[in-house]
Amino acid sequence: MKKLYYGGEIITMEKDKEPVEAVLVEDGVIQDLGSLSKLEPLFQDDNIEKHNLEGNTLLPSFIDPHSHISMVGPVAALCDLSECDNFNEIVDQLKAYIKEKQLKDSDPVIGFGYDHNVLQEAEHPTKEVLNQVSMDRIVIVMHTSGHMGCVNDLALQIAGIDENTKDHEGGTIGRVQGTLEPNGYLEEASMMAMREKLTGDMGTNFAAMMQQGQEMYIKNGITTCQDGATSKEIMQLFHTLADENALMIDVVAYPLVMETPTELLEQYKRYAKKYSNRFKLGGYKLFLDGSPQGKTAWLTEPYEGETDYKGYAWYQDEEVRQFALTAINDDVQLLTHCNGDAASDQLLRSYANALQVSTNPNKHKLRPVMIHCQTVRDDQLDEMLKLDMIPSIFNVHTYYWGDVHLKNLGAERGSRISPAKTAFDKGLAVNFHQDSPVVKPDMLHAIWCAVNRKTRSGSTIGEQECVTVYEALQAVTINAAYQYFEENTKGSIAIGKYADLVILDQNPLTANKEEINKINVLETIKEGSTIYQKNET
């Protein structure tokens, strides 16, 4: 069936092209576009389905360049701690969740989304707090960043963590002051060792969880998303969903390079760098440090108020070089988590070294990605340009943790987090992400953050790094498509591209920039088919 969209504003994201008043779609692909006068004969064709935009705005659908969709559904099913203001509220919320879900006595209770930066105690809820929830069941609470969390005594006991347990490499086990006794706080690699508790029974419920996760993206106008740090088990589950045609949007997976990605690449050749039933294996994922709001990001200069503490690395340079070399030799893209500028330094020197020794003739065409880029420096952005490295910026940090960064990093470094304008001005293919489930996959909020850079307290942080609305739209459409090597099929409204579209109730380019986050997604279209429509009631 042919479909004709008209009657509203159309943003093509095809810079410097003629204005478009109507778009013709057939078999999921954009077949024609142009002025109403050019396409006037189509309005007389009864075989064409007419879609009057009624003054609303049509643009290419949004593309998520970094998140963890396999975790979005499961996290939504956990106890939501994001609105808790203190320890008592966390305890009450967990107890209410146990009652509401009618958990068995042996069932663990898992909460997600607390942020010590906004709690009244300004600390993490250690085991003494969580023991108040239960001494007879495992209690785990995950920090909103996903990089740290806390557990009760029973969880420590079952995990075999006691005073004789050493910190994991790239992680920290919190201790009761003046002793080696664990206090329940776990950081980075130490928390990741516990996180399997979150997904232990995911297999039987994965399809339902993925459906719930996909719906969150679709309602926000996103039709391509990512699963970063995909495990072997999740790869198999995605394979099953693809076989069952259960994916409504395109999913790009990135297994951890620290594990056995080459084997996965061989095992799942069907998905290697190409879609099969909406699933693709895009490359490999690497972590080099933690989070700046949790003060685990690896910096070159100490955190504000610290004498010498700079966070810490997860790996040594030679290990990172080998990880990069594995990706390059396997001819795939490497996505690397770097929040601190010391981690960014490590990635840049290690990747450059790996490029020198690799014999892959395609090694300079792999578009490596630096994920998060919170404290990346100007000179590092210059090096990224030389390496054709893409900055994927977690830009909503300006809102959620901007005030915290000013405290943790000082005014100069703190105000410069997420330096999107500098990256754009240097000619880099900047994109924006929300790292869901850390933050909900809301691209209009990301656009609002990028053009306003307002913190939760209402302050403007680093005004010089505000981008234009058009640049922000580029970051979540055509530039994000470029990261996935899909700029010829997605990311703009052009003849021959997929009809992946979104309809908004306002035009972001002409709306009040301080109210862009109030714009509503009315309809999401995947390859010409409507997969979401806002209920008018």
C-alpha cells in the first residue's frame, strides 16, 4: 500500500535541500517527496492512502546510539527507588514492593534507581539499612548509574564476600570504617559480580520483558536501538526473538570484548554487521572506568576536595590494546565506555597503537565510538577526529547530575561536561544517548538538555556548550545512523531510505527551546507501518 503524508511541517534532516511538503511511501521505503504541486497527481489516486498531518510535524524517527534494551524491561519490573529522598523511604518502598508483588519468603527483592547524590543522607544505603527490609531474603539495590549498589548481609553471605575477600580488579568492596568487614556497598566490577542476580531467571520471561522494553522506545519515537554489553545468554535470547519475528524495532547488539566475542561473531554470522529479522551484531563493547557522579570515573586530575584520588582504571594499557586489536582484526566497530579523561587517554593511545600493528586492510573504516565522553578534553576531541572516532555523548548528565559535577569536579571541569558544541565545531559526528535503563529513552528530553544545559536546580551549566536545535536533531537522527553504518538507509527523509518516521505535535525548530521537552510524540512509524499512536483520550 502506498501512503502519502502531507498537511504539516516536514523536517527531512537533508541539510540545504529544498523544503518538502509531502512524502510518498511504498513498501516501507520513501519513494518520492517534494512540493504539493509536484505531487498533486498523487492526491487523485484512490490506491494511495492519504495521511493528513493536520499541522503536526513529520521527521525521521529517532535512533538510539547507546543503551541496554535487554535491561530496560527487567529494570521496569524492579522496585523503583528513583523518587526516594532518604533511607527510610527506600526501606518502605522495598517492603511495599514485597507485599505488592506477593514475593515468596525465599525470593530476592531488587530495587533500582536510588541516587546517593540526592538522598538526604548523601550516602549509599549500606547493609544496616537494607537489613531493615529483611534478614531472611537477598536485598539488592542498584544505583541509578548502574555502576554501584548495596546489598544486605544475606546477599554478602551467599556471594561469599567477607573480611577476607579482596577487591575485584577494577572494583571496590565497601568496608565498615576501621575494619575489613564488608558494609554492603559494592562498586564497579564488584557490583557487576553481583548483578547476575538481576538476570538469573530472565530466560523464561525475556520475550515479555523485551516487549515492555520495546514499547518504551517506540512511545518515544525510537525505531533503532542498542543492546550494549550483550552477554552470551542474551545473544541467544535475541536470536530466538529474531527467529520468532518478535522485534518491532531494529536492535544492534555489542557483546563484551573482554569475554569471547570472536566466537560469538562466528556463531552468529547471520547477524554479523547486517540485520536479520531486525537484529544485528554491530561490534564489541569495552568498559574502561566508572561514573563521575559516583566518583569512579578515571580522571587525570583529582576530584574536587581530594588530595590525590582520581578514580581508577579497569584495565592496564596492554590489555586495552589487545581488546582494541581484537575488534580491529575481527573487522568490527568497538564501543568503549569512557567517562573520565584518563580513560579517554587510555582508549586513544591504545586504539592508535592497535591500528598501527593490525594488518586488517579495512582497519581505518571501522568508526570506533567513545561512549559517554563526560570529561573529554579539546585535545582528545582532536585525536578522535584523526582516528575517525565518534563521540556518543551522554548529554542528559547536564540535567540529572550537572549540580553534582560542579561539586565533584569544580566549576571549570564541571561546567564543561558533555562538550557537545566543541565536538560539533571540530567536525565530529556527534550523537546523543540516554544509556537506558539509567535514564528513560526520551530523545526530546535529550534535545532539550543539549540546547539549554539546565541542571535540576535550574542553573545553566557551561552555556558555551549549548548546541542549536538542528544540531541536536542531527545527533539523534542522521549522526546516530552514521554510527551504525546506516546513513544511506536511515536518519533522514530521502528517496530510497526506509520510512522510519515520527510525528510530533510541535516543530522543535520553531518551538520555544525551553519547552522542547514538552513536545509529544503522536505517532511512530517503522518502515511505513504505524507501531505507536498516542491515545487522544
